[in-house]
Amino acid sequence: GASASSQLEKEINSDQIFGNEHYYGLVNFGNTCYCNSVIQALYFCRPFREKVLQYKQHLKKTGSQKENLLTCLADLFHNIATQKRRVGTIAPKRFVTKLKKENELFDNYMQQDAHEFLNYLLNTINETLIEEKKAEREKAATKASNGSSKRHSTTSPPAQTPSPPINASGPSCDKNPGSSRSDQTWVHDIFQGTLTNETRCLNCETVSSKDEDFIDLSVDVEQNASITHCLRVFSWTETLCADQKYYCEACCSKQEAQKRMRIKKLPKMLALHLKRFKYVDQLSRYTKLSYRVLFPLELRLFNVSDDAVNGDRLYDLVAVVVHCGATPNRGHYITVVKSNNFWLLFDDDIVDKIECATIEDFFGLSDGGLQKNSESAYILFYQARDVVSNGHAPATNVQSAQATPTFQSQSPPPFASSSDHVSV
């Protein structure tokens, strides 16, 4: 209620550790928790938030009146960041309305997949930015062309400066096939990494490699495993033999070969999607794998290529989208985020401060099989420690990235959701 909220604000205002941060729950408009959870996670991915807020300033300068998903997200982020009160609730009505109008997949009151929504949102933002770049280039080309024609006599043909070709649809944000440099946006700058697919012919030992960009990595989950193990499995060597033989160009024939996928370029923000939903033929539908998968507060990747860029990058966990329930279509999403060295849980319009040790509750179930009801991590967001955002120095607390994560136990007071709603 309001009294709990004002008590919390008093605590925040008197404690410098909170900085100038705002903590706002998001109203659920009927099974829109998949949307709320991803938005909260992205808001606390500081490099992403800063770019969205910069975009809002850009809109102010240009006086643009257009409305798309990115402008609605920028308005929402701006509204949260500029609230006078530090804690409260906001209704992201414009964003949800625009989302449903833009994509019929989300235009209903059914539960949607948070990972699908994340991909759709990043793809859409990406395409918007690429289209704007294209429009700016065409505008500049037209201006240059007009200026050139004015400098010439009327009998001279006007100089034409063609706009460079661009892929208007933009690259796929799940596994996008290398985009041209002119198509690079800040979505790529923050989330994009590169995988290299290495194939070694077992006859002539020739190694061929093919690079593939990614915005997030989807990894299979196993019972009582760690995220490091899941990533190792992702990069395990596969032998191509029998009817799966590889055509070796050096040998000019099909040969047995070994194939493996490794990370060549590590992104600033690493998004890991745990593949918890599996199609079961006997049930003729998807069900949930509630396996216990440990994820550390600090992570170092070991499945990197020999020529990897920033191969020794160390990552800090900043947000976790958690799926609650036993099936993908009937469940709930919440988000856990790290802010100013403490942890918060966002459950739609409710915000709670939680103990660091509570994160272990979201690993999954040690006896978790199919159709087990659980609150388990679904998407992990790790930020590279060497990335400095908006004057914030990288974190310095180092723990073992390979070992089972250790959690510092602390007992902070709970957050309460505010009764004050702000609609945007």
C-alpha cells in the first residue's frame, strides 16, 4: 500500500547505495507478464536502457510524431526514469496496445513465450533503426543532389548520389546471418556475438569455418547441470559419418568429419535462453523441463575459439526472466534483477527486495522432470564486466565462474508495490 511505499522511499532516499534508480512495477493487461518480465530485464541492462533513453532525446530534438514499438518503449523507459517518486507502478498501456496492433501473435489474452517476445522486440527495434538510417541517407543524398544541380547550369543533368543498398527487413535477431556494416545498429553493438562453425575433414585434416552472428544463445538443459556445462554441450564435437558425411572441397568427395560450434566474438550483453519447453509426441504438445540448472553470479565462457575477440571476458548476472508453472501456455513470468549491488524481484506491479541467496530458488527442481510445476530461470542476461555504462565503473567483486555459485546472504527489508499508478 501507500504507507509501505512511502516507508520504502524514505529508506531509498536516506541510503546512497540506491543511487538515483527508480523501481516501478508494470500493470498486467491480461496475461502480459511475458512482456512485463522482458521489459524489466531490458530496463536493468544498463547499456540497452541508455541507448533507448538517448533515442528518446533524439525524438525530442527532431520533433518526430511517429509512433512505433521503439518510440513507445522509449516513452515508457523515460517515464520510469523521470518519475518524482522512486518506487511505484506504471501501466505500459501504449506499448502493449502498439504491440498487439503490430503483431497478431500477441493480440490476445493468452500467455505468450517471453523468449519469442524478446526476439520480436529486438528484431523490431533493429529494423526501425535500419529504416531510419536508410531514410537519413536518402535525405542526405537528395540534399546533396539538389545542391549539386543548383551549382550547375540548367542544361547540365543533376548529379545523382544513390543511396547504398540496405536490407530493409534487417537481419534476424536470433541467429542473424552476418549483416553489412551499414546495417549495424546499437542492438548489434550491445547483444551481437559471433559463432564459428568449424568442420575438420578426418581424411585430409583440412579445417573449414563459417561464421554466424547471434543475438542470444539457446542452450539445451540437463538435470542437475550448470550453465557452464550446458554451454560446453552446445560446443561439443559432433562426428559426421555414414549418411551424414561432409563434402570436403579439398578431397572433392564426401568424407567423415568432425564439427563443432564455438564462440568467436563475445557480446557486451550475453543473453542465454534455456530451452525448457520440449515437444512430447505422446502428449502431442509442449511441456516444461523443470531441471535444476545452476547459473553463477559471474560467468566466464570456455567454449571460445582460438582467435576469439575478448575471449577472456568476465560476465556479471544482471537479470533473470523466470517461468513459473508446468507448461508454456499456462504459467507466469517474473523477473529478478541486480541494481546497485542488491537484488529485486519484479512480479508485474509488485516489486520486492530479495536476499541474494533467494536466487538459488530459481535454479529449478533437483527431481524436476516433465510437467513439474516450478519457478525456474528461462532467460539469463549477463553483462560484460569491462563494459562501462554512463560513467558506472565495472563491478569488482570476483567469484569463481566455474564452481557452483556462492551467494552472500543478506536480509534486506521487502519492497512493496505502490498504490500510485501511472499510465503511459
